[in-house]
Amino acid sequence: MTAATLMIVMGVAGILAAALHLLLTVEGLGDFALEARRFGGDPALTERFEAGIRTAAIAGVVLSAVAGVLLVSLAVGVRSGLRGARVATWVFCALGLCGGLGSAAAGVLQRDFDSADPGTAGVLAASANVYPGWWAAAGIGLAVAQVIGYFLVAVLLAVRGRDVPVTAGPPVTPFPYPSVPFVPPNPDPTRSPWAPPPPPR
């Protein structure tokens, strides 16, 4: 139950975070071209960078929605005791761990990235104003929380999974009809086997 609840919380939180990322992207890209021009950014690089930021935000919402639906579906299966759902959840947790570690590393590298080219430096300076100052740290924190969450789900399923009953199909009902009565052998085919015995001679 704890693993299933944690999976549902993670799915909903991921969708909300991706939606907030998209809203901040739409709001922050409004003056991105002007800011890049003010900082002396290369126009062609500015256009590509803007398209990349917008595409990443939209893809993040789509992937988070798919991951959220999968997490909720797997949580229902885990709560029902389905062995296949537990195995699929372990695979999903492994993928989530890799994705969370990659997102955290990308966030750290992006904060420290710099360039000596004036055109590229101008675009990077403008990109720093697209999102609020707290969003970069929040993104890294969300990625770390994702890693911890998937790790906890995998551990909970490994430790407590054997205590959950496995669904093996519908229960077998007993035969509802009474058994056929035993018919004694009939040595005389002209008499019924249930007829009383003939009187002694």
C-alpha cells in the first residue's frame, strides 16, 4: 500500500511540475529574442535555442503525463497483488532512476556552462532570464526527489512484495449438484433393483 501510494504521489507531482515548467517557459520566452539581442547574442543561435527550450518544455509535459498514467496503473496492479505489475514496476523504477540521475546531472552542468564566444555568451545570458532564479535549483531538487522516490518504491516492493497475495484467477466453486445415488447390481433384469425382495419360498 505504501509503494502504491508513493507511486501515485510521484505521478501527480511529475505532471504538475511539468505543467509549471511549460507555463514558465511560455511566459519567459516572450522577451527572449529581445534579451538575446540586447546581450549581443547570435540571431540564428537565438532562434534555435528558443525552439529547443519550447520543444523541451512540451516534450516534458507529454512524457510526464505518460509516466503519470503508467505509475497510477502500476500502482493499482501492485495494490491488487499482481506479480506482473511488480516486475513492470521494478523495470519502470530502473528507468526512472536513470532519468532522474541524468536530469540532475544536466541541471548541474547547465548552471556551470559558459562560453567564450560573444554570440553564444549573449544567448546564454538571455536564457538565464527565461526562468525565475529559483527554478534551476528546484529542477535539480525535483530530479533528486525522483531518484529517491523510485529507489524507495523498488525497495518496498522487494521487501514487502512477498507478503502481498498473488492473484491467480477466479476461485473454483464446488460442484453444485448432488452425487448420483449408488445403484446396486441387479441379477434379475425382470425386477427393478429398488423393488423389495421376493418373499421366501
